[in-house]
Amino acid sequence: MDSEADFVARLASARIGGTFNQYARSPLRRERLRLYLEERAGAEVVLVGEAAGYRGARVSGLAFTSERQLTGAGPTEASATIVHRVLARLGVEEDVLLWNVVPTHPGTESSNRAPRRDEVEAAAPFLDEVVHGRAVVAVGRVAAAATGAAYVRHPSHGGAAAFEAGLERAFATIRLRRTPVRRFL
């Protein structure tokens, strides 16, 4: 990846189909993303979801992260809560970079929709840059199709237990240099 600041600037100016680009007019979201990418530059694993959610990355600027998780105020997002809880339980939260196939938000201020094929294709250069040289865990079938990685069940709509079990299995096969995965019986 080129510098995080250049990457974020390119993303902020990108038109990705009919999605809402939450970085375009938000210095706060751009700065959050830049700092996050700098902090996770050495992450060996990237957990890739489908797209920015209306209560998650559209507001916070970070994949699988709600504003409430960052500031203690604002909306919560169920998938974000589950993802961070499971990663923390596995002891790998700081070793994983969270990203989406489509980093911008398809949908409205109060709803999500699946990204269209043209949006996935338009976002592919960003995805390729983020996953380069990292182990990829795809969250859901859209992410699996876009990355070619094996997928784990998305935690939404009753999928929390299957997500957790799938992530546990995935991390059992990934050898992290900095933080070993803790085993739970």
C-alpha cells in the first residue's frame, strides 16, 4: 500500500457506483481511517466484510466498528459488537485489520443494501491494496467471492455463534508472529 494518507485521499475522492462515500466530506472519518491503517500497517490478517453498514462504517469510518465503540456515543451496530468481542476473546483484535469489499456505503442513512457487481468491481483496487501480503478471512459469501478466501458466516441475523466458531477455526490455521491465538475449550 502506498502511504496511508495517499490511500485515504484516493478513497475519499473515489466514486464507487451508487454508494455513499462517507470519507468524501468528513475530515474526521478520513483521519480515523488514516490512523487506523497506520496502526494496523503490520497486521498479518485482514477480516473482510461485504460493505460499510449504515450504523457502522458509514458513521464511524471504520469497518465493523460503530461510533459508540469509538466515542461512547452514537449508534451501535450489532455485527461490529460481535466482531470485536470475538476477536478480543481470541486475543487477536490488535493483530487484525478490518475492511470491506466495498468500503463505502450502499444504501440510505437508515438501511443497507447489497453492493452491486459494478460497485464491487469499482472498489476492487482498494481491496487488492489492503489485502496484499496478508492472510484473508472473508466474512460472508460476497467477501468470499471477491477475495477467493474461505468464508466464515456473517454474524448478523442470528449468525453470531457460527461466526465465532468459523473465526476460531480460521485462526487455528493462521500462525501470527506477534500474538499467538489462545485456545479455548
